[in-house]
Amino acid sequence: MTYPAFKAALAHVSPVFLNKDATVEKSCSLIREAARNGAQMIVFPETYIPAFPVWCALQAPIHNHDLFCELAANSIKVDGPELAQIAETARECEMFVSMGFNEGTTVSDGCIWNANALIGDDGNILCHHRKIVPTFYEKLVWSPGDGAGLEVCATRLGRLGMLICGENTNPLARFTLLAQGEQVHMSTYPPVWPSHDPAVHENYDLKNAILIRAGAHSFEGKLFNLVAAGYLDQSAFDLLKQRDPDSARILEGSPRGISVAIGPNGTPISEIMQADEGLLYADIDLSQCVEPKQLHDLAGGYNRFDIFQLTVDRRAQRPIRFQTEHSSQNDETSEGDTLTFRS
């Protein structure tokens, strides 16, 4: 049996803050750059298009209505032209692309999901996932997702799965992917995640949290974990500082996210990128995932499926279902499982 080996690119990069069109153009440029450098896959950060709403941590929501409206206006739809442009670039470059974005819907102008799309090297969307539960102040912006995207995709690069930020802390979500034979996991994170005022309390160490979670999933699953965190550039920093002078102090006192590739033994196989913006590359060889499974194979012999059982509902949730005299419950269930028709 031959196991795939390839180069992956991790995009430790900033969006063009709250500008979906410019951020899409930057995304396509980065895809082409990664392809020129021999990568066959690129992973973008959490909600890369058009930004991570870090302002929710800095001021009370009564001060941020305009930013919410701007974020909603620059959110994109899974079947919209922006993602289609990225998918076409992926097809041209024969690249797999994991893209984080703020997802809007025609059902409600103010409903936004924290979403991720895995795009194949043929330009087709292989998996569309919405973050199950927004974390802490993220609930001020994003609606809860569902289980429809908890899917591992079989590709020429191996079996690919993904979770967004805090979902990597959820052992049931992670096991859902492990039990589908996941070999390459993609974890996406924000550029910074303030949890406290650093003047009065130690802040959330995002770097350490990422290393713990990514290392644990790699070690438990004997798989590769490709972590891409965002980057807060000077223009975004200045915009937030202008709104509230305290924002600069809080952001400066909050540890930044990191991008890194983790191997099947739970330790980094690449540099750790944090302070600088750019693409980070890692060589992936799936043959390295086999031998460690002799020690612990949680999706195989090192488990007791007669004792532990997990049920996952992967139906896409909708605000309304229309039923005609010719439709059946089976028809509705089948339609709900089809990612293409999610509204």
C-alpha cells in the first residue's frame, strides 16, 4: 500500500479587515504562491473572510453595532461568487483549500455563522462546516452551527477533517472525526483572543492552548494536525485603537495565536509562526501514522465499542421545512443532509 506524501501551506495571514472582496483577492494570491512553492494544500485561519470579530472582547456590545453591520455586509454565502472565485483558483492550481469565513444567509440579514469550507483540487466543495458552539463573547456575533459538517473527506492526499478553534477542545467532536479514519486534521484559530483585562488578570494564553489541543488530537489520533491562526495587522490594530484607547493596551497584553504543523506523536514538525505574517510550509507523510497505532488506536483495537457508543446527528438545521402532498419525511431528511442546499 502507498501512503500519500505532500507539502502543506499554513496561512498565518491577516485579511483586508472587513473587506470581503479584497480579502478574496488576497486569498487567491496566496493560493497561487503556495502552489508555486510546491504545496498541494493550504489552510486559512478561522473566519478569514472578512475578519475575526475581536472587537467583541474589547467593548460592550452597545458600542459595536456598526461593526456588526459591517461584518454582516461583508459575510459571504457558501454558494456565492466569492467562494466560487476561490474554488476556481483552487482548481487552476490543483490545490486543496481550507477556508474560514463569516457565512451569511438569505433567510436573515443578521444571521452569521462561523464557517469553514474544504475545497477540493477540482474546485468542488467537499465539506461545509459551521462551528457548533460560538465561544464566550463570540455568541454576540455568530449563530450555533450543526453537525452536518462533522465529516472526514477521502481525497488523494488522505482522509481530511477539520474543526474550528474551541471545537478542538470537544472530545466528542474530535472522536467523531477520528472514528471516520481521519489522517490529516485542520485546526483554525483567530489572531488573538482576549479573555481578561491584562492589567488585572493574566490573559488567555492562546499559543499554549493551541499546542495542548493540537498535540492531544494528533497524539490520540496518530495523525497530522495543520494549525492556521490569523494575524492582526497594523491597520486592524489602529482601527480598533481609534475606537477605544484601551483596546491597544488589551491587545498588546493578549498572547497571539500560532500556526504550526503537528506530527502523529503530538509534537511540532514545523516552525511555530506567531510574530510575523506569511506562509508556513510542512512536509506530510501519512506512512508515519501507521506504526504509532500499535500503541493506541482509538478508532480500532484500543477502544471498547461495546461499552462506549456515540450518536451524531448530521442533519442540517433549518428555520422551516415545507411539505407537499408528494413529499415524504425521507425526502426532507435527504435534502437536509445535502450541503449544497443549506440556506
